[in-house]
Amino acid sequence: MKKFGLLGKNIAYSFSRKYFNEKFEKEKIDAEYVNFDIPEITDFPLVITKNPTLSGMNVTIPYKLEVMKFLDDLSEDAKEIEAVNVIKFENGGKLIGHNTDFIGFRDSLKPHLRPQHTHALILGTGGASKAVAYALKTMGISYKFVSRNPLQEQYAYTNLNEEIILKYSLIVNTTPLGTFPNIDNCPDIPYHFMTKNHLVFDLIYNPAETKFMSNSKKEGATAVNGHKMLELQAEAAWAIWNS
């Protein structure tokens, strides 16, 4: 039996384990999917040693960047994004890092885009934000990062005013703010400047409607959560493992 798994920290909530095990059962695939919940990335080599039947892995918070130093090579997408969420086990034991987050985001965003969505704000600057930025770049959508500690060419949350919110009619939350159980949290942005022309996308999928989404919808915006993105990135990972 082949083994696949998720590498992360505090991942009991994992979407991936349920999704893949249901897929294996439904499609009669002789495989299992398990969680590898490790306290430090330095435990990663031990996971590999102890699980000789591993055929592929997903990587989640907080190891999407840290895991790269343990890999033999990266796909072109992962190199540009500088984050890995999929590891393929090549013949000979080589570990190759890939990124399917950008595929999941891009393909779940596309059906909701309208002609006015030419400029995007990306809330947060972690590993997921890099995949979002890469996807937007491939789609010809210009973007700015918003951070609590902004670098040059980035906005601070306190910078966000009516002019900026009206210009950037696509707003993507890549922060964990609002994730269950902390459902009353949300990014601190001026929601009252949003209009019906706005599209907001929250990478969070639990709860299905975050406070970020509900605050935006009150102003007439369209709001999408991250569930479809997860499904699409998982299927893209499966395709990589079997290529």
C-alpha cells in the first residue's frame, strides 16, 4: 500500500487527510493518507526514514518555506514562489518540491473575476501570499501586499483609505485571522469603503463564511472562501505524484 501524508504543525483539523482518504476509498486506490504533525522542521528527515513507503507529501503551515532546505530540487513554479506545498518522491529517493497552491487559487478565482478586477490587495505576506501573488502575476492582475510590518512597495493596514480600497477591487486574505475557533477575528481594513464592484477571496475554509467575508458582503461585495482552492490544489498534487 502506498502512503501519502501532510507535513505540518497542529494539523488535526486537516482538510487533506479526509479529502484523500475519501478519494482513495471512492476510487478504490490502494493507498492511505496520514498526518505528520511535527514540532520542528528538523524532525522532517526522521519522518522520511520511518516511512519507507511514502510516495508523496503535502506541506502546510508553518513549513512551506522551511522544508525547502531539505529537498533535492524545486519545480520552476516553486522556485519563483519560494514556497513548497507538495513533495514528490522521485525514483532513487530524490525529493522534489512543487507548489500547487497557485493552481488552486487561480482556478477557483477565475469564475468570479469581472472586468473591473484588475488590481488586487494581498492581505498578509506568508507562504500562501507568495502563491497568490504568483497566480495574479500569471493572470495579468497587478497587486500590492498589505502587512503589519510593510517593506518598501507594500502597504501598512493603516495606509488603507477610500482611494486605495476603491482602486483595488479584488482583496485576498492570506492571513489566518478568522480561522476556527477564532471566528470573531478578521483583518483590520476599512470595509465601509467597499462596493458591489468588489470581490473578496478568503483562503480560510473553516468557517465557510469568515467575518472578513461577512463584513465585505454587507457592503455589497462578492465573497469566496478557500474550499474550492483546496480541492483544486489537492487534485493538482495528485497529478504530480502520479506523473
